[in-house]
Amino acid sequence: MTDVRFYHNAPDRLRVACVLTAKASSGGRRVAVFAPDGGVARHFDQMLWTFQPLAFVPHVAAASPLAAETHVVIGSTLDTLPHDDVLINLGNDLPTGFERFRLVLEIVGPSDDERQTARDRYRRYKQQGHALDAHDLAQRSGE
């Protein structure tokens, strides 16, 4: 079974995704970022270059020839993502094929629409028997 962690009340969903990506990558994990919306993928790519003033998170798009050897890969479909360690889901739906990943991270913003789609994903993960963990970012500092 896949472990699934929900991070809810994220004031800026992509910034939290950057923080989680940097932490996982610096810890030696391989991160696949699922961004089915091309605009979100481009924005996330740009944020990874700039969100930490004195650090860099090496990353590439799934179509890059360096994807297999780069720790962070951004793609719009799961079948193009070469890693199966950590999946960060930046989509609004449960991605088909997520079960191949050891860990799935879901980031939920404060809007009612984001909360509702996240609740639906949570129920589906639970129905399938995956281990679930929730973190309220409103109660934490620094993320």
C-alpha cells in the first residue's frame, strides 16, 4: 500500500510543494511532481528556481533526456515520470497509477473547491486501504 500525506490549509499550494520537494530531494528521495495543468507546471518550475534565495533544487521536465538521473521531475502524466519514490500531486483528481509510488503528498489550499476535491481524494485513498496522515499547516510555522 501507498502512504499518503495530506497537507491542508496551505496558504500557497505551490510554495508548500516547493518546500516539500526541497526537503525530500535533500534527503535523497526521488520526487515525481504530477502537474496535469501546463500553467501550473511552468509556474512550479519557475518557483523551484527562486523560492530559496541561496539554494537550488535540481529539476527537469519529464521529457528531458536527464529525467531518469535527476531527483526531481515534473510531468503532466504519471506514465512519463521515471521515479516511483515520492509523488507530489498538483492535480485536483486522484491520478491514475499513483499506487506505484511509495509516498504520495497532497497539498490542499484554503478555498472551498480545493477542500472539497481533497476530501473526495481522501475518501478514495481510504476506501482503497492506503495509509493516510494529515498535517494542518495553519498550526505549523515555516510552511
